[in-house]
Amino acid sequence: MKLSIIIPCFNEAEYIVRVLEAVGRVPLEKEIVVVDDASTDETRERIEAHRRRAELVTCYKPVNEGKGAAIRSGLALASGDVVVVQDADLEYDPAQLPEVIAPIVRGEADVVYGSRFRGSIRGMRLANRLANHLLTATANLLYRAGITDEATCYKAFRGDLIRGLPLRCRRFEFCPEVTARLRRRGVRIHEVPIRYEGRTAAGGKKIRWTDGLSALWTLVRYRFGE
């Protein structure tokens, strides 16, 4: 099976090369799809410099639209049998990607979430931890999702399944929208434990408390409409 690794990024000049190098070391047949969301720093130049050394599929958006829109652009380019999202920092360890997709490769699952709360967590602020628990509890209440980590970045999908979802997300509501749409179709979400090491806003973390409210509203909205 070929794995498509979608990397949405915005102003990640500090991390992007290290992430691309780490993803490149993953011992799987893969394509790396990088979507730059109109960065204003040197992210694009560093992607291009790396592309001269390693094969990448790239998309440079002319206007910043948000992480969800960048992921949708990446999905339009991804050709893999399995698709996974990788943030453009090192909060999530690409070395664990084979473990994340293993249940799909074995034919045991169509969707796998890497659960930080079943694995190990370092550097997550209390407010973020509480928000994660709230979103997970909401997903379990509204959709009987049976999961421990709704907001994890590491979400792996059978390629034809994720490409067939009519996603509308623009910012950080990708996670709740995809969870809602999958569960409304009756798709079971499998979980595997992963490691997580958070970074601070000063270190470049972009999600804000308002994005948590948007994610919560997305779960509620898709439960009762659309």
C-alpha cells in the first residue's frame, strides 16, 4: 500500500525541513504532499530547497485560508491507498506513522486515530487538555464515537474513504468535521497509542481558544444538520 502524508503548513520555516527529513525516513512506500498556506516567512523557499533533494508533491496557495482548507487541497493531490495528516512541526513523531496505519494495512480498520491520551503527553497546557477532553466527550455523546482523543492530528484513513467525504472545513474544524461525517456513515474509528510533545504559542503554536469553540460547534452542527 502507498501512504500519502499530507503536511499543511503556514509560517513554519523553523521546523519544515526537520519535519520533511523525519517524514522522509519513514520506511514505507509513500508520497509527501506539502501544502503551503500562503506563508509570509521563508517556508516556501525551504520547501523548494528540500524538493531539490527529495521528491515532493507541492501546493502553494496564493491566499491564506486555514489548515482545513490546506488539508482539502492536499486531499485533491493525494493518490495513496492510505492517507494521513502530519502537522508541520515535531509535536507528533513521524517515526510512529507505521504504527498508526498498521490496522488499515492489515485490513482491520478503515480509519485510525493516534491517541495521545492512550500514549504519552509532554508539554500540553491544562487548558488544552481540558478542551481536548471536552471535544472527545462531545463526540462520544453525540456520535457514540468510542474514542479517547478526538482532536489528535494523527488521523489515518483509507484513501478512497477520506476522498469521498464532502468536507467543507477551512480552519481547525477539520478534526470535528471528519469525525462527525465518519460516524454519521457508521464508520468505526480505531485508536492506537502515540507520543506527543506540545509546543507553546511562543514556539509557533497557532490554535487558539476560539478554535476550540468552533470545533465544539462543528460537532453539534453536524449532529443535527448538514
